[in-house]
Amino acid sequence: MALTGSEVGAARDETGEAGKLVRVDPTRSIAFAMIVVSVLWRAQIASRGYLAADDYVLITQSTESPLTPGFLLTLYNNHFMPGGRLLTWLVTDAVGLTYWPYVLLMAAGQAVLSIAFYRLLRDLLRPSRLLLVPLGMFLFSPLTLEATSWWAVGANMLPMQLSMVLAVGAQLRYVRTRRKRHLLSLVLAVLLGLLFFEKALLVVPLVFLFTVCFFTDGGPVRSVLTALRRWWPSWLVLTALVGAFAAVYLQRSESSVRRPESAEEVLSFFTQLFGSTLVPGLLGGPWGWLGAGDGAAVVAPPELGRWIAWSVFAALVVLTVKRDRTATRAWILLGSYLVLVAALLAATRLGSVFSGIAGGVPRYVSDAVVVAAICVGVALVGIARPTPAGGEPADNESALPTGSPAPSGESEPTAAPSAVASTQRSGAAPAASRPVVAARSTRAGVIHAEAPDDPDPGQADEPVTDPDPALDPEPAAEAQPATAPAPPAQPEPEATALPPGDGRERRPSRPAPPEWLGPVPERYREVVTAGLALLLVAAMFGTAWTTSRYSDEWAKKYGRSYLDTARIELASAPPGTVFFDTPVPEGVVSDLSWPYNLQSRFFAAAGSRPEFVHETENASVLDGLGRVQVATIQGSNIVPGPQAGCGYLVPAGQTVRMPLDKPRDEWFWIIRIGYLSSADGTAVLRLGAGSHSFPVKKGLNQRFFEIDGGGDAVELTVTGTDLTLCTNEITIGNLAPKPE
């Protein structure tokens, strides 16, 4: 059946629309694939591990407390994290002591964060395939592995990183448009971070440094004053938010500021932080890890790797600064933020028992990865010009700033033929020959943003002028005489021929883009290009190796094995099996977390909970592997008594003193007494200021009970009719499995 001309045209239109859907942006497609791979890879790494240390404490507190404002606002280790407490409480209330929901939450958080970061790069940077470099640095950085595997870290750091990305993006849009809605977005972004981690206060100076470094001109003083004057509403709302937060936080917190013990401690900390953790981590390191029990491993880079990382980083800084002066301010921004992070860590971590390894803990600098990736992107690609009023750019078609080289693989946009013809007919100068209204200055490599990228409807054709003549990039160009001759019209590019029957015209071809390696002499460019490619490949393999080694360390979870074994043993234990409430092994929950390291609290959300007592004739104990064992006491014993076959003879109504072979400090102890009694009665045992009364049964028996006291001897008194008691077995100490 023949088709009419209109049907053929409609079919062509449908084919064209389908072609548009097929012809997706390759950079965006690769970025999306990178995000998917990153999220799935990190989720797989997280799933190999389990809950660790602080996770158990947060879950226990959620089990014991109702969901109230007081609970949410309670600090944990001096950390303000109502958002993290809320999520933990909801998961615990729904599924108890389980790990997989936290893996899903961290994976979802990483996905949202990755998409937001990619969007920020698209808005901030010039269109270039090199955008994938900072994106990959952020997505696969080993320094952020803890935030996507350890819940106690992820509950703090993922929201803070998202807050950083959203706040910088909101400020970027406000600088370009002056729209008040972006101020609201800025406040909400910072508030998001503060609800999960008080360290998100650093987002405020980050936003200020970002504005000063990338959107002002001149020296440091002038740049700061310009930022304060031009975008004062941002600083006003952020100051109000910080003030309100400080009023809430300081009322509940205790000062965690410490003084380092020596200059060597400070030097060692900064050497670890920058030399072993940060710079190697940004380039795929540290390539080696040192296990830290159930917690995340700390960095242990080889010496050669450290020097190579620093050499590559220095070369990157030098090369980018020579290519584009904007890179200088990018590195200044990164350095300034790192100074803030290092100062905060030094003030709160040095002088403690953990100061020796504080500089080697990646989670302390995981927020710096966001800033580093942004700065590397600006240094490599440059900052994009905002969209001129009245038009929306196509993907990867944003105009590049004048006066700066275009990145590799991209070129300056060429005016459309129709636009050139229109200006020729109207007698006006072509757009390429007129100064761009509200363009950015490129003096000293700084790009200004004065034009809106999201104009309101109805304002598309209104020119946007720079209200500050001091920041106008080309004042002389706007002052040209009205009688100045117009420049010659530029010839229209020739359209590419199409196959017969195709009525469409293709876009004119673009001129070849400037070389990215412009500062490098021509004879060295091939060698430098090959070297850069090899370094990129080496960084990718190094990242994969580092991540794989971290995954192996994270999979070793003592707490998971202990909990799984204990659940099985408790479910099969005979009736009447009882336990004293003693701490779980140090490797599961640290003694520093007392009383949340007690078994009664550890198993509160586990489903299978032991039966705990304060006194019993036959006690059981969970050994270090989680197995149920017959209990005994390890500690101080009484010195053998003088009566042969009896030890110490204690008649009714008399008190007998029995020395210990080792004195006991004042503490909470468990006592076992084995005795032979002639009748039923009652006994009282004293240890220093502590005493305990227990029943005595006729015959050969034993008794376990708790006592709070200390000293070098015990005293035993018995009461009853015709009662005489013999004992040579009194032990004071801690429960332990009875040797088989």
C-alpha cells in the first residue's frame, strides 16, 4: 500500500525523534555507568562485612529508648546526629539487630550523592569529557569506603557530603541568578548536614571559600570584601543558621578540645594525615591497610607509593596552573579547606589514646574528597559560563569563558547561520563581534558569573547588566562610538551534504579545539600524553587493588561470628541455663563503651537473649566464640586453711577471716564459694566495704554471687541451728569458662 506525502513526512518526524532518543550524550552515559558500578561495588563490599563497635551501641540505645525529641537530641560521643539516630531507631524497631537494611541505606545514600555530585560538575564545569576524571575520583576514592560500609560512619559522612554538594550547587546558582529560592536551598542543604553531623559546620566556610576563589577578582583582601559585599544575603542566612545550631549544640555538648603532648605528636599527625592518607588516597592509595579489629582498617602505604603519589600530585598542580590561571585558585581552595580539617582534627584527636593513629584514619578526611574532586575538575576543565538570558543550552553545549583555553575534546560554540543572517539583516553587529552582556571576567584566571542560568518566564529577552563596574570585564568595549564601523560579516559555515531524500541539514562542523597540553612543547606532547594515559591507568588499577584489600579487611568481623554462634547456642541451651551480666569480648564492643558493652544490652535487640541473674548455684558463661560453657571464676583465691580435710572451719555465730593470695581493688566482682555444711542456714561474706548474704544448704554445694568491694581478705559468718561450715574454695574475680 502506497503512503501519501504527509504520511511519509510523519514517519520521518517519528524517525527523527527516535534518533534523538538514541543519540544520547556519551559523557552522560559513561558517567551514569560509572555511578551504577560504584554504587553496586560499594554495596558488595559493605555486604561482606557486618555491624561494628559503635553500631551496636547505637542499636542498643534505640532498643532501650522510645522515639522522643529527647532521645534524638542526645549526643553520642559528643556527636550531634538526630538524623542518624532516627534512621537507626526505625530500622531497629522494624527488624532488630540486622545489617542488611543499613547496607541498603548506605547504597541509596551513595547513589543520591553521586547523582548530585555529577549534576554539580555539569553545572560548574565547562562541557568536556575530562569531567569524568573528577567524577571518577569521587566515586571510587578509597578514602570514602568507610562511609559506605560502616553504618556509624555512613550515618554521619554521607549526609555531610551530600550537604556539601547541595550547598555548593545552591550557592553557584545564587551567584549566577540572585534568585532567593537558591538561598532557601542553601540553608536547607546546610541544615541537612547539621542534622546528621556537627562537622557539617565546615560546609559554611567551604561555601564562602568557593565563592571567593571562583567568583571574585583581585588579591585576597579584595576578593573577600567583594564576596562579602556582593553576596551578603548568603552569609546572613548562614550566620543565622550557625548561630541557632550552636545554641542547641553547646548546651548539650562537652568540650572535646585537647592539647597535644609534644611537638613530635603534632608533626607525626600531619605527616600521617597528608603524607600517608590524603594525597595517596586521592590518587588510588594507600594500596595497603592495617587491620583494626571489627572497625575499619587504617592506611599503611608503602614508602615508594607515598613518594610517587606526591610527585604525581605536584606535577598535576604545576601543569594545570601553567595551563590555566583559574587552577591556582582551585588549589588555594583545596589547601584552605584542608587546613580547616587538619586544625579541627588536631584540636580534638591529639592528646588522646588514639592520637598515634589519628592521621591514618580515612574517615577523618572523607569530606575532603568532595572538595578535592571539585578543585581537580576546575583545574582540569575550567568553570563554565552561565547560560545567557533567553536561551537554554543543550547538553554539553554551554559557552566557554573567553580568554581561557577550551578543554580537550570541546570547542568554542559557533553562531548558528540563522543567527548570523538575522543580525546582518537588522544591520547590527554579529553576536560573535559584540561584547557578551553580563559575561565573566577572566582577569587573573577568575571567572565571574553575573548572568542567570534559570531566567523567569517573560524575562528571556531582557538584558542582564553588571551592577558593579569594578568587576566589568570589558568596560571599554561597551563604550564604543555609535558611528564605529561594524566588523565584516562572517561567512556562514557550509552545511554538510546529506544523502538523497533527506531534507534535513546537519549542524555546521566545529573548528578543531585548542590543545589541552598547550604549555607543553610540540615535540614532547606525544610522550606527555602517553605518560598521562599510563598514570590514569595506574591510578585505576591502584584504586581497584586498594579497594579489594579494604574489602578483605572489612569482611573479617569478629562480632558477626560471636553473635551468630551465641544465637545458635542460646536457642539450644537446656532450661535453667543462666548467666551473669558480664561484658562481651573487647573485640566486639570496646570497654570504653560501658555499660553498653554488657551482654544484657548487647543482646537486647538480637532476638535470642540470655537469662541473667545476680546469684545462682550453677552459672554458665559465653566464651570468646559465643559458645555456652560451664562457668568458673578467675582471680584471687583464699590461702588454704589450717584444718586438714576442711580448710577453714566456720562455726555458727562466729566470723572467720580468710586472707587472699592477691588483693582485689574496689570493683564489681563475682565470687564463687564451694563449701560443705552440716545443716541449712544463712551466711554473710564481706569483702572490704561490700557484703552479701546467701543461703547455705546441707551437704556439698557451691554458690555464685556478685559483690562490690575490695581488700586482701574475706570474712565469713554463718548462722543456723547446729550449723558448721567448711570451705577452702573462695575465689573473687571474673567469670570464665571452666577448663574441660
